[in-house]
Amino acid sequence: TAIYTVTAINSGGSTSFGVSITVNDIAPSSLSYPSPIIVHVDEAMADLWPTVSGLVTNYSIEPALPEGLNFDTLTGQIFGTPTQISPMNVYTITAYNSGGSTSFGISITVNDVAPSSLSYTSPNIFTVGSAIASLSPTISGSVISYSIAPALPAGLSFNTNSGVISGTPSVVAATAIYTVTANNSGGSTSFGVSITVNDIAPSSLTYPSPNVFTV
């Protein structure tokens, strides 16, 4: 903005007036980023750069990015390594110049690292009516919940929070594979547990004895 002084003159004198003139740039437009974006805790994300038409003097973002991610207000670049789980959220980025602004909403989700290396003691052979030693999972990573398919033999139970198999089987069941799956926001991992439930072994077999027979 500048003041341009215009002066009108004749033989009797002059008069002046200050004209204020500003020449702005064309407002930026067509701002965009790759979206939606799903990243994982403690894994460096690929840098995200804006695509935009026109000159941009600076950028802003609202709300603040998840912990560990950074935003460059000069270039609009998003980068970093997320350190906490964050549900899907839309972050509004605005590009400015002297002529105005344009905005874009980028969707970012930070999930946990998927669990891995799930295992149980297997195979397992149990006996009807005898309480089993609980089977606990070994796993790497955090787990939100467990599931199992198909359903366990009658009398055995499955804890969806801990993944523990326990109980006292009440029916004979042929050998089968029961698939346990551990889940979190980043994905899942599975393991097949082999379980057989046998009947109680016969015992105390007797016959009348001694026996004397006649031809």
C-alpha cells in the first residue's frame, strides 16, 4: 500500500489529494494433500507436501497435529514420527498470500503397530472332567481384544481381554484347530491352537475269579 499524491495546478495555485493504492497477488487456489493418511506409532511417516496453485507466503494448520508430527508454516510440509495413538481427525490447512487464502482438510489417523508373534502351547490333549492348566498367549505388541473360532469344546472358556483359555471340558471332542486372533488399531495376528478332549480312561476292570469250568 502506498499514497500517491495527485496535484491539480493552475495560474492561481494548486490543490492536492493522496490516493491510496495496493496491488495484491492473485489468491492461491486448488490446495490439496494426499488424504486420507494412516500412519503407525513410532514409525516415521513419509513427508507430505502440498499441491497448490499460485504464490503462497505462509501456511497454517488447525487443530494441532498428533504428538510427534510437525508442520512447516513456510512450506506446508507435514513430517515426523508419531508417538501416540490418535483417532481419525481432519486437520484444516490454509495457504495465504496478500490476495487471500485457500484451505484443505487432510484426514490423518495414527494407529498402533499391529501385534505379532502370537503363540500358545500346542497341541493340547485334555480329559473330560479334569480342569486344564490355563493356556496363556505369548505375543509381541499391545492387544485391545482377542477372538477365537470356532467355539471351544463345552466346559472350556475363552477370555477376550486376555486371550486365556481355561476351564474343565465336559464333552469328548475330536482334535481340532481353534484360531485365536489378537487385534489392535493397527491390525491383527493369528495362531491355531490344537485341542483334543478325550474321554476318561477306563479303570478297575475285574472279572469273577478264580473260575472253575467242567467239560
